[in-house]
Amino acid sequence: MGQPGSVAPFKKPDTAPSAAAKPRGRKFLRQNELVDRVQAYQPDASDDELNKAYVFAVMKHGQQLRHSGDPYFAHPVAVAGLLTDLRMDQSTIIAGLLHDVVEDCDVSVDDIRGLFGKDVAELVDGVTKLPKVTGSNSPRALIQAENFQKFILATTKDIRVLLVKLADRLHNMRTIEFMPTEESRLRISRETLDIYAPLARRVGLSIFAGELEDLAFRQVNPVAYAAISKRLEELTTDDTSILDRIRSDIETVMLARGIRGELKGRMKRPYSIWRKLENKSISFKDLGDVFAYRLIVPTTDDCYRALGAAHQQWAALSEKFADYISVPKPNGYRSLHTTFLGPGNRRVELQIRTTDMEAVAERGVAAHWKYKNSQYGFDAESAREAGLDAEGELIEFADMLKHGGSPEEFLEHAKLQMYRDSVFVFTPKGQLVRLPAGATPLDFAYAVHTEIGDTTIGARINGQERPLRTALENGDTVEIQRGTKPAAQPHWENLAVTGRARSAIRRLTRVAERGEFIAIGRRLIEHALRRIGLDPAEVDQAEMTERAGFEKADALAEAIGRGRLSTADMLEKAFPGLDDPGRQASASRDQDGPSLVAGGEMTAGVTMHLAECCSPLPGDRIIGVLIPEKGIEVHVIDCARLADYEGQADHWLDLRWKPKGDADALAVGRIHVTTANRRGALALLAKTVSDAQGNIINVKTLKRSPDFFDFEFDVEVEDSKRLTQIVAALRALAVVDSAERVKG
Ligand code: MN
């Protein structure tokens, strides 16, 4: 590496910004520079035509000035320059130069047809007639939606119209700071985030999309933009030596396998970080402290070999792996993605792809303008081979028009299509709520209002009662059923995907947990007092609390409830000298039965856990055992495991089920079945269970002999009565030798 004359196996990344972005020392591309750039990829492009268009644009825009003070023609020239970044054909470059002359300069489409031919004229006409998607003078949603329909229809006729429009918008966003009013800067930026950036993504034009998003985000949320940019900058300046070290380690590993290519450091974009921070409960550290690289190799084969080399050297984080080569994204994107613990145990993100895949990743549909049969143009065949159907993607929008629906409906549908990683649902009153894909009714509830989230007990989706774990789908109408007080269960945290819902649920359950431990503790204290012959109502609580070494009664109850302090020790401190039978108790639970705390009515929740050994179901006779720091473990009264807790009488609680269980919480029971070894026996059992309204969630084969099968089923049911019915139905089958519920 680095020897004079040799080709470096790993090229240094090309970090120079595009000439259109920052023409060095000059404000805009000169005529001959533009021609050179086009001819670099389309050698047969005509100097004459390009020069003619350049001069025409300069002349027609004449003395007009931009808000920036630049001559107006600097804008169409910059747009044409951006289109050369996409390697668009000569007609598109010319259309870029002329895209504003019809609207601004009293030139007709016929004039253009006469001067530059039909192809250019139709492109300019298309761009000129594109409706304003959200014009400041048309704030009404209806007009917006109708215009959006027209916009999509116009761009499906020739996707180059869309590419010119996107280049136009990108240059306008690059100069947005010159717009005179904040109102106009915000409006244009919101439009960019809502319509243009998603459209650019839709056709795979990610270099434009990323820049459009960041420029618009900077206007719409300057504080967040500045904070994230600053953090990103700190990371890269702090870690230059680490970046270089990881880079050289990856290069060494690849070279050892004979893999040659180009390794690029990858900048994280502020807007994409912001979207993730907004949607998921992750911290900036999770997102930012990742060292991101992209490896460009010659062949697809090299991609997989490079992946293998990385995974053999470093531990891969499997959940971060994706193979978009074998299954490309709908916009044609192909690449391998992996994350591994690299040098110094740092998380390293590596994207591996070929040069062709890189072109598609950056330019999407535009990557398919190339020579075919000595004509420079869109190569539909190459696009299809790459798995890309960008025009089809837009035609999908157009198809929606044919299927009727109002313009507003169309706009919403089109937006749904553009935001693939989002899900759009409605409140019962028809208000649209956008959530990240995978969101559940809990996320919805918290997105609408924290108070609604806190009191959620159930949900109806499209009029049907559905479990809170249900992932919402586009267009669902979600109605939240609310209780009178906070109802969050600890496992609900895992049902939510948004950071907002998850942290709120965590906060609620922490409060509820303490409350429940206090309640348990109070009950245990009452029970202990009765055991030594005292009436809890007559005991001076304050004095007892103080003697036990606590300032507040709640703190004492909590300590007892959490099992940090035993009631025996508490009694010893508070009432020394009084005989405590609980201390020596070795009594069996039969003897202790009557003296147990009676009538605890608890819902499965924060501090109560159904024991897995016997899986109690609503309706079973149950008993609770206090396990320090864990809470109450609930067993059926005849569970064999209860023998382990004999002798800890003061840790036992008599419990019974609340009359009506939590509608959302189905319980799981286990059934052991022995059947004749006959074809179709299992299918028959499964059908019987489901006919009896049980939901099989697991099947285990225990034994299989020539004559008999032994199965265990885990069945989801609402209560023990249902499970009994299912067992009975199974026993009724001719093939079934025996069926019984498994306890303990
Ligand atoms: Mn323009």
C-alpha cells in the first residue's frame, strides 16, 4: 500500500463536495464547465445545444435577482449542475436550465419546442405545470390534495420531470436563508419534509432526500438541529484517532482475504438521528456512538466474502444484520448491513455493496440513465434487473386515483405510501395520528394525551375490542377504553414502541409498585399483630413505627411488604417480650390456614406474579407467597411447590380472584394428553381445543411409542372453567386415552 506507482488497494474516500454544491472561488458553473460535466458521462452530448440553452437562460432571466442578491440565472444553472450529479441526459440538463423561463420570462412552450425540440419542451412544460403542492395562497386541505393528485399524475408521465423538480427544490433549500420572512422559510421547509424529501426517498434518490431533510429540519427545529450537529461534531473531532484505527483494522482484515475496495467513513445525518430519537426509546449515545463505514467492493461475491471476513474477526450483533442484496428494498436499494463489536469493543456499523449498488443507493432511479444501443437514456431493463420499479411506485399513486375516493383521501393514502416506516391511524373523531410502524394502542393513547395513556385499560380497533399488544395498521380507527385511575401493568412497557409511552408506563408502574408493596406490608403487619394477640385497631401505629426504627408508617409497611424486614423481627423490636408463635412456627399450611390474612383481592399486576409451576387460572383456589423484593408469587392451593415455603407462615397470603378478570389478560394453562398414535390425531386435538375456544400457543411431544403419543399443550384461556371444558372435550375424543390439566 502506498508504494509509488502501485494502485492503492483501498482508495482514500472522495470527500470533495460536488461542484454544484460549492463551486470553488466562483458562484456558479460556467458554460464550458457545465458542458464538460455532461460530456464526462454522455460524450455525445451536444456542446451547441447545451451552450445555446445556457445563454438562453442567462439572457431571458436578464437583470432578475434572487433574494440572495445573485443574478437569477445562477439558480437554473445550479439546478442543471445538480442534475449532472445525477448524470441525467442532455434533454434533462437543458430542461433544468430552462425550467423557470416559461413562468418567469414570457417565453412559451412553443418557443422552446422550436428552439430545443419536443423532448425538452415537454419536460419544461411538465415542470412548469406542476401544481404548487402546498401554496401559501391555498391553505385549504382540499386544494392541497387536488394539487397533489395533479402533481403525481404529471410526474408519472415522465419521471425526469420529478427529478428536475427535486433538483429545483434542493437548490431553493440550499439558499433558503435568503428568503425574506420566517413564515415563508417555515412553509417551504415543511413542504420539503412532507412532500419532496419523501418523494425523493420513494424513487431512491437518497443523496437529495438526506440533504433536503437536513436543510428543512434546520429551519423547522433549529434548536434540535444545532444540538444534534454539535454532538456529532464532538464525536468526530474527539475520535479522529479511533476512526483511523478502526479504518486501518478493517482494511487489514479485508486485505488479508484479498478483498480490495474503497472504505468510506459515513456521516450520520442530524435529521435521521432526530427521527429515531423521536420514535424510539433510545438515547443519542446509542445512535451517535456508532462508528459507521461503507465498504465498496467490485462484485456481489466480494460483498459476502467481506461480510464473512468481518464476522470471523469481530462479534456480530445479530439483530442489526440485514441482507438487502438477496431481498432489495422496494426502491431498488441493495446492500449488506451489519454491526459488530470492532476494535476496542466499539460498535461498528458496516454497509457492504458494489459500485453499482452504491450508485443505486445514492441516486435510485437516476442511476439507470446510461448508454444502451448507443443511446443515452433510461435503461428500464437494467432498472428492473436491479429490482427497481420507481416509476411503478409512482404509478401506484396514480392507480389510487382511479379507485375513486376524495382528494383528501388520496392525499392521506399517498402520504401513507411515502412514509413506509410510519403508521397512520385515526381517532374516533377522525383526527390523523402518525406513529412509528409497530406502534400499539398504548402508543396511540400516549400520542393523543398523557392522561389518556395513563388511564388506558383497553382498546377498540375499528369497533372491535382488541388486545393492547395489537400492532396498529394504516387506516385503523382506534378508540381507547379508559379506567378511572392509572392502570398500567409493568409488562405493558414492552407493548409500546414509542419512548413517550414507555417512559410514562415505567413511571406509573414504579409508583404503583410502591403502593402495592405498602398494602401488602400493612396486611402482613395486621396479621402478625393478631398472631401475638393484639388488635391492630388498638395498636399505636406511630409508636410501633418508631420502635421498629422507621419514621413513617408507610416506610415500615413498604420494608415489610418488600420482604426487607420480616414481621418477626419487627415484632421483636416493637413489642419485646411478647411471645411470637410465628417465630418458631413449623406448622403446615393446613394448621395455619385459618389464620392467614383473609380476603386479599388483587389483580395480577406489579407485585403479583403467577407461578409458572402451576399456572393458576382465574377461578382456581389460590394462595400467595411473599418472595423478598419480588412480590407475591401466586400458586394454586394444591401446588407441590408450596411445600418449599412451609414454616414461613408470615409470608403467606390468602388471595382470591377478582370477580371479573382483566379482559386483556388471557392466562395460560397446560394440558397433558395421551392419544393413540394415529395419523391426524394431533390435528384433531388442535381442532377440538380451538372449537372449545382455547388458543394453543405451544405443543410439546413428550413420548412417542408405536401405540401412543404423549403431548403437552399450552393453551391460552380466559379462566379455569374454560380449561376444564377443553379437557372434557379432549377426553370425549375416541383417540384420546387420557387428558388432564398439569399442575405443579
Ligand atoms: Mn426554480
